[in-house]
Amino acid sequence: FDLIAVLDAEAKYTYVAPTVKSVLGFDPEQLVGTHVYDQIHPDEQERVAASLSYIDYEEQIDVAPFRFRNNDGNWQWIESTVTNMLDNPAVEGFVANSQDVTDQITYQKELEVSLKEKETLLAEIDHRVKNNLAIITSMMELQSMESGDHELQRSLRIAQQRIQTIATIHELLYSAESL
């Protein structure tokens, strides 16, 4: 873990490890005495508070990633495991072991955007392939109806069947859950 801090029963910092300087840019003294929620993004304070409310019943809880304001005023994603050590006379608080997961969250969001773009592209390709196969089949059908040559009609029917097979395989591949 990158960050270690101790919080009192009111969620104020009583101790902050020196590693906070390299991770968030704070000197430990800047955070000691402040409320943990002072640095948590307003949109996530309620969720973090709900997670922390379980610490009264559990010895240890995990807090899903949340945004934490660093000393430059920018938001970093932090993930924490909080251990209830209020009854331990040496600690008398909640020990938060946290790490910066900003890079992982950023990478995950980039993957999600990339996946959406690929899904859109795949849908467009699917649409175009189906349309082109339908056009080819229709053109062959028209050619077959206009032709009096039975051998040509037979060849066109065979080609249409093969194109229909291609269309069926394409549809099966497109609708498959995993490829």
C-alpha cells in the first residue's frame, strides 16, 4: 500500500505516513487534524460514508475507488482498506491502508471507450455486410429471372445458396457471445 493513515472516531486524521508526500503531494502535517471528507470528491462522499459505516460491525472493510483531491487540487483515484483498531490502545482509531489507482481507473475508462468504439464499428460492418450480401443475392435473382438459360439459372441458384450460407455464418459469428 502506498498510503497509511489513522483516523479517529470522527474520521479526522490523527496520523498520516510520510509517503503521502510522494503520492498526493501533502506533508503529513497538512492532513493531521483535518476531516477525511475534506479531500474526497463531493459526488463520492455519500458512497464512501456508506462504506465506512460498516466499520462499526466489521473488523475490516474495503472502500471501492474514490476521487481524492491531491495537494495540487487535482483528483486522484484512491482505493482503501480500513481496519477498526479503536479498541487497540496503541492505535485507538481506524487504520486506512490506501493506494493510488488512478492509472488503473484511467486505463479501464480508456478500454471502455475503445470497446464502445469497436462495438459501433462492428455493428456498422455487420450492417454493410448484410446489405451487400442481400444486394448480391437480389441481383442474382433478377439475372436468373431475366435469363432463359437453364444452366445459368441453376448456377445462379447455387451461388445464391452459397451466399446465403455465408450470410448465415456471418450472422452466427456476429451474434456469438465471445470471439
